[in-house]
Amino acid sequence: MADVEPQRLTRAREDQGDLVTHLYNRRAFWGHESVLYRRSHPMEWARIEGNYQNWEVDTGGMAPTDAVRADGGPLELFANPDVRMWLSKRHESMPFFCRNGDADELHIISRGSYTYETDFGTIEAGERDLLLIPKGVAYRASVGAPGDTLRLIVESKPEIFVVPTEMVDHIYHKGRQPIALDRLKYPVLGGPAASGPVTMRIKYSGAFSDVMGETSTIVYDRYPFDTEIIDGVNSVFKFSVTDIEKLGTTPVPFVGAAYMDNPKNVSWTFHLSGGGERAPVHRDPDVDECRYISSGPKMGSILFSPHGVDHGAGRGYTKQERNRPQGPYDTGDTLSLYTIKPLKGTRVAFEIAKPILC
């Protein structure tokens, strides 16, 4: 079937009173968009029953096993075939090393500080930092001081990349990408060392994992990070939320992910909200939107809007200033994960989830 150019209607809106601006986006800003002017707000519903609505997951009371045991791990909250989201509140340094044989990992640090030892060297990461650890790279995270920490770990089977200029310039028209490459920081060789024996946990879902499980263990009688020289690309890097430029009023994508066999078919993107006026009420029929509040009074909370669910309560009126006042969700960093494939919440996330107007 040949591609059909959608009908484009451009007409000045007549003065018909206080209408509501309702934004409809295909492919989450990468397709065409429409602005609908409505007489009533699309979120003024009488009642909703069922799964298809906005949700809040407040992780404040959650206790992953890494919060109570040094050998514990993070807690899974959402997943689809491409991406999984894990909550970590590690209280002590990892006594083991790990390597993900399935996926890239993006560590978003909200509270606390870490020293990451990796195959490519050692790097410090703290609050408001995002650290990329590619698939197959081994690492160990040590907390700066025993105590409360908070991280969101995003595990991605498609390869994570920094969004290039050409991916966003048709919208923002600034001639540059959201993160300048000279803002990326890399690990350096040397740093902490440990004597053997040491244990490394390997995650891999292939081979005989259906029978033997997805976690293997390798024991070394020496420190495993003994790289002396790197000839080529340093694959591990970090950047701060403050390094992401707010190019316009719409949330700007700063990293994304795509499979190597089809790099133009983007699986998901991470967006930084803010930069101007808040977006009007909007509907994104092609993506789930999972907003992680990574700092501020609601730090650690997740706001989840499934494919096509209207969100932006109280926004969009054209004449009267009827937008809701700034609240705790409007301060701090909001990092929004847009996924093409629907995300499913885990049982532990559902147990604390509650419907919300957002």
C-alpha cells in the first residue's frame, strides 16, 4: 500500500470562547501532530474503571533487597520486550561484580554518590548524573558512604545512543543536539582495586537459561579490571541532567535506543521536560510515557500514561488562565521514557500504584 499524505487543515481559530487546546501526536513528536480546540476538557470524565488510565507509582516505601543486604539487587517495576526499569536503593557497596550479557544499562542517580569500577576504568557518579554501561561491560558500584541512595536502572536490549542533531532539528530548529558531545565524561584507568577471590554475576537469557536460570557466576582469583591501555572508543560515559539543553517548550529527547539491524527504527527515547510553558493536554497514541521524577519533593515517583491516554489535567484553556497551579510534580527533574511497545507494570508496582490526574 502506497504512503498517503494525511490531510492538512490549517485554519485560523474563530473566537468561540474559552476552548481547550488538545495536542494529538503520532509517533511522539516524530510523526505529524494536530491541535484540536475543544469546548470541554477531554479529561473531565465522570468515571474510569480498568487498566487504561494514568497511574502514579510512589516508590518511597519500596525496599529492594539491595536496600537491606549488600548482596541484594534492584526491584523491577516495568518491562516490555525492549526495556526494563529497576529501582535500586543500595545501602552498601556491591561485594560482587556484574556484567549484563543481554542489554545496555542506563543508571539514573537521584540520591547518593557512587564509584563505578568498569572494564574501561573508574568513574564517579552522583546526584543528577546518568551513567551508560553498554552490554557486556563488567562493573561494580561502591556507594560513597553507607546510607540511603536512589537509582533508576533502565535496561535496554536495543543499543542506547545520544540523540543526534538531525533527529531533533526538524522540530527545534537550533542546529545542535540536546547534549554536546564535549559534555560527556569518561572513566579513567586505575582507581580502586581488590584482591581475589572475587565473584562476578553474569546476566544472560540465551543458551540454556530456561533450564539453568539467567544468572551465571564467575569466580576470579584476581582483580578483574586490569586494563592498562584502551585503543579505540571508550564505551562507558556519564552526563548530568544540567548538560541536557532545553531546546524548546516540548520535552526534548536526549538519548534513545534502536536495534543494530534496523538503527532507524527507534524503540524508545528519554525526554527532559520543561524549557518553557507547560504542554497542553495531550494524547500520544503510539507510545507509553513513563515519567520519572528524579529530583525535587516527589523524587522517586513515577507517573505512567499508557498509549493514547490523555494527560495534562487542567491545562490548555485558550482564554482564561485556568491551568492548575505549580505543584510538587512540576519542580525538580522530570525524565520521561517514551516506549513504542507497551510497558507492563510488575505485581510489586501494581500493589502501590494509584490512579491520578496528571
